Amino acid sequence: FIDKSGKYVINPQYVIATPFSEGLAIMSTGDKVGAIDPTGKIVVKPEFETMTEYSQGLSAVVVRKQVSGLMVMDGGYVDRAGKYTLTPQFDGVGQFAENLAAVRRLGQRWSYIDPKGNTVIPAKYENSGRFSEGLAAVELKVQNGYRWGFIDQTGKLVIEPRFYKARFFSEGLAGVQAESGLWGY
């Protein structure tokens, strides 16, 4: 990490280093990831398979553990000190945005939870994105296959699923891929 004059503030030593978010950067010196503060001090010990950038004081993490002789990956959430706020229990985890995060429980579709782990929007999506500007892209099975549309924070479908792919809203626009394979907004 360098400052605006180009001087190293934290010397090169990481295999992975993300931008700082909420005062922490995700880093790795080997095969596990953790988080550092702007001085380079390790704040969250590298013990996770993956971590998302911090959002709303939380990071979605994935751990590898052995269950009945099988290695499985489970996702949960940690705070800025690396302590679990939601223990690893999800088959898939997304970053919190606008007080909701997409999660998938084993054998289920994607749903949305609040920071306490309460289900706010039930599991019914094949795939899901993060909330931005009050909407989230979700993939649903439709008559002619799978398509992406957008829901609001109550789970109400506000833009019908008709896109092959969809990104999140930014400055009032969301990138979408049409049937032609071309992208537009």
C-alpha cells in the first residue's frame, strides 16, 4: 500500500490485498485471508477461505470444515474484530448492503437476511445480487429458462425477469444483458 506521494506505507508482502473498506483491507500471505488496518496491523487473523470487503461493519466469510469425514465450505459473517456475528451455516453468502444480504442454505434457493440472521425475503431465487438503490437483481425460472429481474426490499418483483444477466444499480442505471448477448443499461 502506498500513500499519494508514492511512498510505501505498508510494504509488499501479500498474495492478495483489496482496497480498504470501512478502515480494513482483506489480505493474505498464504492460503487463508484476514484483514489489516491502515497501519498494516493484522486485525482479523487470516483463517478464512474467503472474505468480502466490509460493509455495514460485517464481512461475509467462508470456512472449510470437516463434517462426517467430508470437507465442506460454510459461510457466515464476522465483525471488524473477526468475531462471528452469524456462525458458518450457509452454503452461499453475499455482502450486506442496505441492511440485507443474500444467503443460500444447503438444498435451498437464495433468500435475504438481516444482520441478525432473520429471513426478510424467503428463499425463492436461483441466484441473487446485492441491494443497491433499493433494488436487487435476482434470477428466476421462467417459461423459457432462467432470467434476471429486480426485486425491492420487501421481495416484490418490480422489474420482470427478462434479462440474461443483470448487475446492480448505480447512479440510477443497472447493466443488463439482452437476448442478443449485448449489454445495455
